[in-house]
Amino acid sequence: MLKMFTTQLTGVFKKIADQEEFSFEDGARLLAQAPAGDGSIYLFGTNEMKAVEFEALHGAEPLKSAKILTEEALSELSIADRVLLLSRTAADEEVVNLAARLQERGIPFVAVSTVMNESAGGLNELADVHIDLRLTKGLLPDELGNRFGYPTSMAALYAYYGLKFNIDEILAEYEL
């Protein structure tokens, strides 16, 4: 079972890398504007996506200028700041509402989520840059034909590292 899960997960990572290559570059450029200037990169993840928040702030290699987006921080955001939003799906109501608030205030943001059929008006349409995790169902079949093994936080961490590596490279070029 673990071998099959590993194979499927590797396929998910490859699909994200191949199909979101330009979004990684565009998203990193957008987010790197904050530490290159006078801003911060704020992160907000729902549910299991909090894993990315923890990695960005408390991991072995923290993201430069990273902060958690709280309600208090939201009211203090400036145009120099950038935001990374993460949710399981692009239709997550909490994150879509937050995205609309950011858009109203003119705060640029990158979103990471899976675009499902019901994602019209979702993060994928609101974000300046959207990275689609393409994880629409579990990776493994059970004996009844259902699927399980839905590693959204692992896919989001993969996307986060894709952004982080590019951000670090951009900042290194400008010696920031």
C-alpha cells in the first residue's frame, strides 16, 4: 500500500511541477516584492494547510519576512505586503471571503488550492497568481471502489517549497 501511495504522490508532485511551472515563477516574483521592499509575506492556511504556516515560520529554513495573517494583521496590511493563502479547495468559503477583502484593499496575493468543479468565483479567479494542487480525490482505491489517502497538506508543502526556492533565488540575485 505504501509503495502505491508513494508512486501516486510522486505523480501528484510531478503534475504540479509540470503544469504550474509559470505560476511558481510568477507567484515567487510577486511574493518576493515584500522582503525586497518594506513589506512582509503573510500566510493564511485553513485546516490542514496550517502545516505550511508552521513550516514557513518554524521550519529548519524559515521563509524570509514571513508572518501569520491574523485579523489584527489584516487591518494593518500595507501595499508593500504580500499574502499567501492556502486551502484544500478554491471554493473554501473562509479563504474566498478573505481573498475578496484583500482584493478590495489592493493587497496582492498568491493562492494555493485545488480547483474543483464548484470553484467558479473561487480563489483561482480572485488571486493574482493561483497554484492548482490538482488533488481532486484520494490517491488509493479501497475494496468498494472508493478512494482514500488525500494528502493535501503534503501537496501544499510541495507548492510552498516551489515558491520558497524561487523567492530565495530572486532575493539572492538582488543580495537581499
